[in-house]
Amino acid sequence: MKPLDGLRVVDLGIITAGASTSALLADLGAEVIKVEGPSYIDPFRRWAGAADVEMWWNASPHFHFTNRNKKSLCVDLKSARGRALLLDLVAVSDVVVENFSVGVLDRLGLGFDALQRANPRIVLGSVSSQGVTGPDAGAVSFGSTLEASSGFADLVRYSADETPFISGQALNYPDQVVSLIASGLIVATVIESRRTGLARHVDISQREVTAFMLGEKLVEAAHGLVPEAGPAAPVLLQGIFPSREGQWIAVSVDTDVAAARLCGHLECNALDAGKLKAWIGERAATDALACLDRLGVSASLARRVGDLPRLDTPEAVGPAFAIAPDGKPVKGLPWTIDGEAMKVRHTAPQLGEHNRNVVVDLLRRSEDDYHELVAQGVLAQAPA
């Protein structure tokens, strides 16, 4: 199932925010051509951690994670011929995705005005740190700093005296969530552009997207209330407690009925987190969960990744996973369309793997022109 089949995307995205935005479009069937330069490859290609690996720039798991189902064009955008080649590609494409620092494309002569001249119906999706306009537009940020500047980190903790929590490199929440929103905005804007025949520039600020997720906390602040850190839901008791074998159980008591049943079982007059912790700590996780379920108390095991269903057979893989061409399970999309899950059509491309395909087959340049671009270093298949 490829609902975006026929959509062509020029992908200037790097690391997570931009590359994951275009990756979702690719997963849904768009033809995504990732553009890198010999002097500036996607930094994810350098995150393999093993510089002695042959052609290390093609080995990084981080890069493979966000660039499957894409093609690769490695072209020097600092050269006039490289920029002309990119604009020719834009002329036959629908979308450009980028998440460079604000001003980079303009300095290259590839800003929205230049793209619009090349293609009057192009959609440029800029996944910027803090927007392309405004006082903080020039800021350079990563997921961790965006969690802090958006107010998100301040709220993700159990109490105000705990240290604000930042998800860090293992997750980088703003990068993950912005790609989901940006991809939807881009597709919606493509529909609008095709209806009106006009080029559009979509500005997606990661900080604003992260702040948007704070929901009712923003409403409280707008009315002069100071949002407090900790559980946002109006629950009677909420916490996470270790079982006898050290497995963590999350518990939320949100109704008077559940509270009364739990108090009766624990033989206490009022909800007591200390007694609940002690009670869970004396029992196996399965026994504690079964009892809480009978009492009508919401509870769940805090699973480790290793606790998830085994993935060593295709039958065990749900829609959140996909089978790569090499037969291994990889990250999928957590939904199906008419019962069909997303497929990984091909793994992440090698650097410049599709140079000839783009230049000769798509842009109809001659073989001589292609070889001349290679000889001049405008096209490459290895970092400079």
C-alpha cells in the first residue's frame, strides 16, 4: 500500500527532525531523494562509532533508521553546477524538506524564492528549531534543549523539587513528535498547492510543536496559574512501584469506587502510597497486577523493550514493526490500511547510490554531462 505514490520529495533533511519527516513520506510511498554534499553528509552517517569500517559512511544504524525507502543524490551545493542540478530536480518535484539552521538555504542561493522560480507549485517544508521568523529564529538547538526551552522538561517529573527530565539522545522527544506533525502538514499543503497552483512555505517550529503538546498547562498559564510539575490528570493516587522481583508497576486510582476497593483491600482508611508500595513490593508482578485488576484499579507493567513480543518470526511482528529486505524486523508504522501494513521496499541508500539515476534517467542529462559532473567533483559517492 503506497498512498503517496507519485509524490516526489527532495530531502535536504538531516539527523532526526528533517530526515524522519521525509522518512514517513517515503514509508507511505513517496519517492524521496535524499540530497547530501561530499563536504557535508548527514551527521547520522558519522554516528556508527567505528571509523575503521570500510565505507563507514554507509554503516551507521542511526542513518539506516531514518533513511530507508529513499534514494541518494550526493551533489556539491557549494558549486554553481551543483545548485543548478538541484534546481532542475526541484522543477520536477512536489516537495522540499529541510531542517538546516535558518538562513543556510538563502546563503546557498536556494531559498524559497529560488525554489519557487524553479517550480511555481513547490512546497517547502522547513522543520526549524524555533521558526524561520521571530527573535529566536537564528537559534541552533537539539531535542534536549528544545525540551527545556518549550517548558516540557519542567513538567516531566513527579514533583517540583525533582530535577527537570530531558529524554536525551536516546529519544529526543521534540525530534520524534515534530516529524509526525510536519509530514501531515506537508501532505495537506501539497493538496492545497495543487488546488491553487501556488507554491507554499510551511514553517514548523520544533519548540512550538513541543509547547503545543503541553495542552491544558498552557491554558492554565494563560489564566495566570502556574502549572505544577507532576501528574497532569486529576487522579486520587498515581505512582510507579517495584514488585518483589524488581519489575515496576504503574498505578492510577482515578475514581472513588476504585479508591474504596483499594483501601478496603489494603485495610487503610485513606489512600496511602507508602502502603501500596509496600504491598506491591511483597508480591510478584503478575499477582499484584491480577489483584489490582480485580479491584478495578488501573495498573500496568512498565515494560522493558526486551519484554515486548519476540520478533524472531514474521508471524510475531505487528504493524509497529516491518520486515526489511534482509528478513530482519525493523521499525514500522503502528497502523494498517485495509489490513495491510507498511513495507520496507529497500534499505537506506549508500551515499550517492542514485546519482546516475537522478541525473541521467530523471533529469535527462547526457552520459557525457554526468561523467563530467563526476570528474569535477560535483557528484560523489564518498565524503570529501
